[in-house]
Amino acid sequence: MNQIGVWLKRLIPKQEANDIHDIDYESLIKLGFRAFLFDYDNTLAPWRSIDVDKETFELFEWLLEKGMKVAVVTNAPRSRAVKIIERFGDRIPVFGHMGKPRIKKFKEVFEKLQVKPEESVIIGDLFFTDIIAGNKLNMHTIMVVPREAKGFIKQSARIMTQIMYFIVFYTIGWIFRTIYLLSPNEIYNNIFDVDYENLKKHGIKVIVFDYDNTLTKWRNPKPSLKVLELLKLLKNKGFKIVIFSNGRNHRFGRLRELLKDVIIITSAKKPLPFRLRKLLKQLKLKPSEVVIIGDQLFTDILAGNLAGIYTIKVEPMDKSEFFITKLMRLLERFFMLFIQEKPKMGGIKT
């Protein structure tokens, strides 16, 4: 039974995107990934086309300038990617006839790029080739929507691929995706154990804190002196501090007086990610520049992961909580048994 679960899990990508340009590469680079492997047909170009658009060339150049390794791994003949070969030569090796989802030929890819599988991201449009192969090798897997293609046969194949994935995802795949979305990047006992220097080193500009049971005990109107000193220290280090709570606004009047230079957002409606995304837009920040720290998987961590930002879970400060929260804690303890290990900022271990 366990083997069946492992096999089914391989069908589901870690992330999904509309196309290769919809991916947050900066966040992935900060997480320590060093190589990006791209499928060709329906990922970089329409099926059986040799034409690659200008935006894709610009993306490849940007990744190379960042010091990343880039390669094309396709089941098609290597000659299909002739435009990439002509433009980049040895800078972007192209590997044809890969035989995905088989993984035998990937050994040559990793040797050529001089990277490990766990340091690599594979991006493709087919869950039964690209995603299975990547998950077998413990790569970070991203599935994109197949490229638009002219012709009845090509369009039909594209639609059938999407229908097949839809069926797989909404029967069993959503379980694995939910577990992944509930998994934090890091876990600590409390906010004082977090490695803030490492966050600063990797370009984090804003720290979003949950309030109840993260900064203070439930319904406590004022954090302890120790917490206030930590917030002051973080501000002195150059971080922007945001308190992001599902609590109602009237509870935070005294806190606003104490923390005049801290953004306090109430009625946040976590785990919905919309207020977080609005915050990013208001502060003109990228998801890769923000981290959220909280004590609950089903609110803080889920909201952060849905918004695409780095997530850190801490243990709750107090067992006194709202009745519904106590029920969610029981469910949380169950899901903690299945939490997946996720990439850490700069590859650090917790």
C-alpha cells in the first residue's frame, strides 16, 4: 500500500504555472536551486516546432547571468531545439531522446551540469513524463500549461493532456498538493530561534508575523518586553515588520500606539492569500523578499504558501485558544505526520 502511495505522489508537481515566464525564479534561486531543466515540446515551443520566442531567450540569458545552469531535456530528437543550440552552444546543453519518465539518461545531464538532482528544478508540460521523472529523482517539479499549437491533432493532444491531469489531480492528487501547501519551509520552537541573519543575507526585506500565540499569548493586548525588543532589533537590521492577524481591529488599538512604525493588518482572512498579495503590491515587493512566521498550519503557513512566500512555523506560545482553533490543532497534529521537507533559504537545515 505504501508503494502505491509513493507512485501516486510522483504524478503531482510541486508547483504549477501558466508558462515558463510565470515562475518565480528568484525565489527558487534563494532556496538554493542551481540548475533549471526545461522540457522542449509544448514547454519552450509548440509541439514539433523549432521556433523559440524572444522572451525565452531573454529568460535563459538572465538565468545564466545569475550563475544558474540551464539545460533542455526532451524526449524529441536533439535537433528539434536547433534554435537554442545555435544561440547558446555549450552554454545550454540540449539532451534529446531522454525517454522520460525513465531516469537513466539523467545521470549524463547532472554530470554535464555538475549539480545534484536535489539542487535542480525540472519544468515541463506533461505529468506522466517530466513530472514523474523529476519526482523520481527528488527534483523540484513545476508543470506548465501546454503551449498553444495550430492544427486539430495538436490542439486535441493538448486538451487531452489537460483533461488527464484534471482527472488525476481531482481524484487523488489534491491530497498530496494539500500536504505540500501545509508544509512550512522551516520549523522552530519560537520566534527567537529563527535565523534572521540568514533571512537578511538572502534578501528578505519584510517579516510578516502572526499575532496570537506567535508574538504573544492568545488575546493578550500587549507583547512581552522581550518580544518588543526583538521587533526593535529586527527593525534596526533593516527589516520592515508587519503584524498579520485574523483578529478584529478593535483588539489592536493599544498595540498601534506601542508600534507606530509597524504595519498592523487585522481581519486578514487567513488562509486566503488575497490580503498578502495586496500587501506585496502595496509595498512593491516580490514574493521572494517576504517571509511569514506563524504558529498555525491551516492559517499562516497555508496563506503564505498560497501567496508564494517563504513560510516559517513556530510552536504556539499558549494552549489557551478559541474552541475552533483547538479542533484545528488536532487536525494539525495529524497532518504534521505527513509534512514534506521543503527547500530552505540558502539550503540551510533546521
